[in-house]
Amino acid sequence: MSEMIEPAAEREVPCAGLRIGDVAPDFSARSTTGDVRLSDYRGRWLILFSHPADFTPVCTTEFVALAGSADEFERRDCALLALSVDSLFSHFAWLRLIRDRYDIEVRFPIVEDPTLVIGRAYGMVAPHDNDSATVRTTFFIDPAGVIRAMTCYPANVGRSTPEMLRTLDALQAVDDGPVLAPANWVPGEALLVQPDASLDSVFSAKGHTDWFMKEVKRGSRK
Ligand code: BEZ
């Protein structure tokens, strides 16, 4: 199991600088569905994401969209775990408002991170921002607990749920074999073969691009 996050003051690291391939730092925290521990998600995919603040317009649209696609994430065996600096009771009040106003229940957990100890460890806090809020950071974490992709959007631009699902589909597809997902790939379309980087394959190829550009069609697992 990975090391638990320590308070920032002890680590003296304002922003962790996590990268693809790193093991996601473990933490435990209070959430809207009870206490959660990151390492408890091992064995399934996890999208850990931060938002700047409860009761804000763009964040509200994101949560409505994600809750509306909850079945799609579930079908891909992927849990959602949200986080912001707001208190648990703020989260509760916001989720109630979302339910009453948009007729949708956000059932995935939202972590409270009042000291930003998790947000800072994950680099979710923009270092030059004066207000200590998290930006829209998204971590795609695989069943082994490894960060496989991450995105960072500013407070004034909401994330795309279809693109989050597409990224997850692509990550799962490349894990099913030595294949690559091309631009704009969606399940059902051809993937690319990992090129055989040898001079023999370069010179024996029939066309100019045949040695590095080969498509492969595979049945969708969705
Ligand atoms: C929003 O979600 O609308 C938002 C949050 C923080 C700053 C600006 C906008």
C-alpha cells in the first residue's frame, strides 16, 4: 500500500507534481457517503476529481452531468470520487439543492478537504491562486492504483463527461492488448498496432507508412 498523505506543513511541499505512472497517494477522508480511503478502490477504476466550490454554476452543471452518466461509469467498473475544500454540510446542502432543482441525486462520494491537505498533495490547488480552492483536476486511476491520465481545467470551463468516458474507454482498450488509441477514438472503431521499431520492418514494409501505421479492429468490450 502507498504512503498516507502527511500534512503539508510537515512535507513542506506545496504542490506534489504527480505524473502519469505514479501510484496515487493514499488518503482517508470524510465524504458524503461516509469515510473513504483511496486504497479501498483498488481492483477497479477510479476517477478522482476536484471542483472549485459548491454552489457555483459550472460545478453544478458538472455534477448534474456526472450524476446523469453514473450508470455509464458503473458499466465500465469505474467509481467516481469528488473533492473540494467545502465542508461536508455544504456538500449535503448543495446535493439537496441539485436534487430539488434538477431532479437528480448525486450518489457518488464528495470528500471534504477543508485543510486542502489532499488537494495540495494531488496538485489540485493552483499555486498562484489567492483563494485556496481546488481547480478542476481529474485523475484517472487504474485498478492497481496507478495514475493513468490527468486533466486540469480552469474554474471557468466545465469538463466534458463524454470525453471523460471516452478517455476511460481508451485506457481500458489499450490495457486489453498491445494497441494504441488514435485521436478521437471511440469504442467500435479501429485501434492502432504498436509499431515494431526495427530496421527490418521499416525496409520490408510495402508502403511508406505500413511499418508504423497499422489499424486493428477489435470487438468492443462495452
Ligand atoms: C463555477 O463553477 O461556476 C465557478 C467556480 C469557481 C469560480 C468561478 C466559477
